[in-house]
Amino acid sequence: MKKTRAQWMLSAVLLGLAFSAGCSIGPKYERPVVQTPAAYKELTPADFPQTDGWKVAHPSDATLHGKWWEVFNDPQLNAIE
């Protein structure tokens, strides 16, 4: 079955409409309202009871942590170390 010129034109118009329908956009974007503090405020020792279990970090990277590889209970790793 051979398409006529009218069928080709109709197919092209329908295809164009299908493509243009995919370009439609949603509702206009509205920025959400966010309460931003005026400045950064660091916690003081008096604020710690209100932090619900949070505490200030005390890194101890310089200390030796012993035989860390024994945590894995791997005899081969123990032999390598």
C-alpha cells in the first residue's frame, strides 16, 4: 500500500504535534521560602544540653590505635601484618 501525498502530510503534522506536546512545560516555578540565619553561629558550652546527643568532635588521628587488623578476625591478614 503506497501512501499518498496527503497521508504523508498528515503523518508529518501528527508527528510534529506529538513532538511539540513533549515540549510543554509545567506550572511556573516558585522559589520555596527558607528561613536563613543572618550569620553562622557556633555552639557554646551552654548550648550543648539542647543538641540532643551531639557533641564537639575531638579527633585523635595522631594516636596509635593498636592492632587494627585484628578487628577482621582474618588469620591471613594477621600473618601479613
